[in-house]
Amino acid sequence: MSEKTIHCLIVGSGPAGYTAAIYASRAGLEPVLYTGPEPGGQLMITNDVENFPGYPDGIMGPQMMEDLKKQAIRFGTDVRFGMVTSVDFSGFPLKARINDEFDIEASTVIISTGASAKWLGLESEQRLNGKGVSACAVCDGFFFRGQDVIIVGAGDTACEEATYLSKLCRKVTMLVRKGEMRASTIMQNRVLNTPNIEVMWNTDTLEILGAEGVEGARVKNNVTGEITEIVATGFFVAIGHKPNTDIFKGILDMDENGYIHTDKISTRTNVEGVFACGDAQDHIYRQAITAAGTGCMAALDAERYLASIEVHA
């Protein structure tokens, strides 16, 4: 089963996807957006969003995504609950299989599938997510100003976020599983030379402590076996993100971590008519506002592409 070819298919429903939908629908592309398995993306587990322009008093993440969805629908976006399970970009029109059940054909495809934070896999981590546990220091560090926090990780991102937190927090305890970091030398030196960052080497997290909010963590030195408890009100996980791009592997050009390559300052991929935006292609900034910005770019790129091939009048 296949419905008629649509002008624009949007895959994913975070800030990038809904912004792309707003711009594409206002341009008359009549976009169809499939939400994916996690409608709204990572902001659905973010309580307070205070750094997105236009919300002087902040906004709850789920409410913000509902607002973006309503705005997209208002201009004519066809929002559908479901997910793209495979694609065929070998010819025109572009094809996508929905829920492993039926195909949809499109003249352009905007990929906004986002990325998922990697977690430690602790029950307490999941239970306290949004209650002091976070995977984004830039997003949530402000809420812990003047407090003691913990960050887990050993790469450049972890070092960068630890340094960022050190400017806001009284003390930052950085937990590193091994006796060395994998971060670049310059980033390691920055952390090690920051007075209010304490690095605990060879340390694993056993449990994040707290009932209604983070109160600390129970950790173990994996060399000596010593178990200690650290008092803190924030727990940041900085062990990486995984872009949700598996279904495009072997079809679109990606880096070694699965982030989609886009052409220079555009959102064009290596396949004509396919554009990528948001965290599916951005491993540097990973902010809601930058995702929304690239969603706008993707819709404009799709509109111009359609005009160039005279598919859309």
C-alpha cells in the first residue's frame, strides 16, 4: 500500500522537526510529520526550559513541545503518530516504510530524528531523571548555582561540561571510571587546573541517592574496592549521545558515531532531496534553539530544492 507522493516528509518531532514543519507548511509544502517512538524528543523529559528565547519565565519541556506541535498543525502540518522503520532513497520519489506496514513516497525528506543521551543504566538514575539528574550541563547547570554537583564522564564533552559547571557551582566532583581520561590534553589540563573541580579516578557509580531529588551518590573505587558517599544536589551524566540514525546507515554519509554529514552551511545530505537537521547531524551544540534553527534551514532548503526541480509550483 502506498499513498500519493507528498511534497515533504519530516521524520521526527523534536524542536528541529516541528520547526521544519512550521516553515514547510507556511511555504505550502503540506508536510507530513511522523513523530517517531518518542514524540517531542528529549525535551519531553526536561522539566524547566529557561534558555529558549521567547519564554521569559521559562517553560516546561513537554508544554513547549505541545506548543510547537500546535503551531505546526495550525499552518497545515499533518502530524501522525508512528515511525519510519526503513527508507529507500535509491530513486525518485523517495520512499519510507511506516511502522513496517506501508510505504509513503515523498519528493523531499527532512530527517530530525535527534539523538539519545547515553545513561549509566541505574534504576535511581531513571527515577531521579529531571529531579536533579541531567544529561545536559548547559541546559540545567543554572538550577544548581552555588551548589555541589557530580558529573560522570572522561571525554572532551565531560571536561567541557565540568568546566562550565565549575563557574556556576560551589564544587564539581568528576567521576572517571579509569585511571586516565580519553579527553584531549588541553581539556584535561583545564579540568585539573580548576580549583573547585575534584577528579575521582577509577570510580564507578553504584547508586544515585535521594527520594524526591538528588542528595548525593554512592560510588566505588574499582581498584581498592572502597565505597564512599558523596553529598550533592545535582548529578550530570556526560558519557555521550547516540544519534537516532541507524535506519539511514549505508544510505547517508555519516561520521564514525552516526551523525549525518550535511553540506557546508546547509542541511543537504549526500542524497538529493534529503535534508538533516537537529541533533541527528549536530554533535557540537545539541541545544533546542540550535535544533530549531537547523529545522528552519532544512525547510527552506527543501522548498528551494522543490522549486529547482519544478515539483512544487
